[in-house]
Amino acid sequence: MAAKAPVPPPPPAQPIDAGAQALADALHSSFGIVKFVMLLLFLAFLFSGFFTVGPREQAILLRFGKPQGEGDKVLLGPGIHFGLPYPIDEVVRIPITEVQEVRSRTHWFFQTPVQEAQGEIPFAGPTLNPEVDGYVLTGDGNILHTKAVLRYRIEDPVRCVFEFSSGGDQAYGLNGLSNAVLNVLDNALVYAAAQSRVDQALFERTAFQDAVQRRVNQLVQAEQLGIAVEQCVVETRQPRQLDTAFANVTTAGQKARQALTEALTYRDKKLNEAAGEAAARRNTAQAERNDMLAKLNGDAKTFQEVLPRYRANPALFRQQRLAETLGRALAGVDYKMYLPSHPDGRPLELRLNLNRAPVKSKPESPQP
């Protein structure tokens, strides 16, 4: 066996100068600081996954665009929750108790925001310009302007996020829902106007507003928007070019209503007077009836009392009644005349010429 070659001894250690040693220590310290900073950044990255859901909100946690959980567990209630940092997880917050609002001005004439805020009506040209002025047609073929404000609450947050997202981005779900609700409101204004006459839309605004809201509710249910309508405020107006004509119609309507009110007031007054007079006459008749019944009952009672005496002696009863009657009749007479009778008992005949009024003698005509 061949002998191994001897291993040469290591070279002697070279002494390190002070500058190189200082540089090595500085690099070692820097690496420690960098590691510590990276650890802090990593912890901050992890803790950035905590998020808070407000008391009037619900949230959906999306991981790579897919919701976490199934059914009701998809929705996160108020409080603190954890998810992986963005872009792994994404949080979509949905205001469920906050009232949302959309405004429809598609069928209103052109008006700047400043004019609308101040209630200023811009100058109207000789004709309506359909390029800038919106309008609707009524059922009787007239034109009018209308606008509305619809306030609603979200009842189905999941449908809001996933059914109305734009381009697969769920963050745009609220905007998509808002556009869908605005389209429903525009449709309801056109539909209600087509079902109404122009005077109903202008002067019976409560009924027209109710018709618009009913149509909105029908479309919301049909399209399953997942919202609850809180309030619908509708405003209607005739074209500005017809303000004078409509003012005359309004004045005539007010006069007609005033005349009708006066007529109804007069009618009610006369009916009340007639009812009072009828009640008074009924009361008087009832009182006379009661008096008559009382008198008849008294006469009947008296007759029942004297009937036995009459039956006992009719001639004596007649003489007594005659004497009583004559006594009452002659009691207050100042002058009395008694007529004697014939010896045979027959009464004497007395003839008197009585006139209702004294006879006036005619004046003698003058002698010619």
C-alpha cells in the first residue's frame, strides 16, 4: 500500500486590520436591523387583515373574488373581523340600514343645479326643445314634465354585490343597483303618466305619486332587486310655454270650487233649517197628540163615571146637565132675557134680524 502524502499545515492567520473589522461589525448590525424591520413589516401586513364593520353595515369577505362562507354566513355583522391582506382578500361593505337615494330628472326640462337649488325656472323658448328638455306623454295625449326622488333600503346585500357587479368587480355592486333602481323609477314615471290624464297628474299629485310608487314596487318585485322602498316624492309641471293657459285653467278651477263650496254651504244651511223646523213640528204634533190623548182619556173616564147615573134616570140626568151647562154659559153674561111660554107650554117664537156688520145708509144724492 502506498503511503499517504503528508497534509501541509494551514497558512498562518493573517491579522485583520481595524477598518475591515469595523465594516464587518456594521454590516452585521445592519442585517439585524433589516431583519427586525422586515419582521415588523410582516406583522403589520398580517395585522392589516383586521377590519371593522360598522353598526349600520354588513360586509362580505371575498378571497380571490369568491365569497367566504355559504348562506347567511357570507354576511359579516357589525364588529371586528379578520381576513388575509389585500389583494388576497377583499372586503365589500354594504349599508343595510342607511337609506339610499336616486333622483330621476330624465323627464324634466333643462335646469342647472344652481337654478334647481334656488327654484328658478329658466326662460322658455317658443317651443319645447326635445334635445335638452325631457317630458312624458299623458293618457289623453298631453305633454308634461316630471321628476322624482326615490329613497330605499337594501334588504338583500348578497344579491346587491353579485347580481349588479360591473365587469366582475363586486365593488361596483352598489353602483349597479343604483342604476337599476333609477331605471325602474324612470319606467314608473312614464307608465303612471300614460295611465293618467294631464289634470290628474298636475292637480291630483298625491294620487299620481301613489301610482308611481305602486309601479316601482311592482318592478322591484318582478326584477328581484332586493330593496325596500321607503319613500317616493314626485313633482309634475306643465310645459313652461303653457304657463299662462294653465294659470287661466287653475283660476277657473278655483272659482268653480269656490262656487261649489258656497252652494254646498247654502245647501247644508237650508237642510239644517228644514231639519230643525221639521223637528219642531214633530215635537209640536207629538205634544198636541199627547194632550188630545189625555183629554180623550179624561172624557172617556168621565163618561164611564156618569153612564150609570144616566141609565138610572135619563130625564133627570139631562135636566141636571142642561142646568149645569146654562149656568156656565150665563155666568159671565151682563144682560139676560127670559122668554115666557104659552099657557099650553109651547115656547114663544122670537125672531131677530142680526147682521154681521152694521148696514151703512147710502148718502142722499144732492138735488140738482
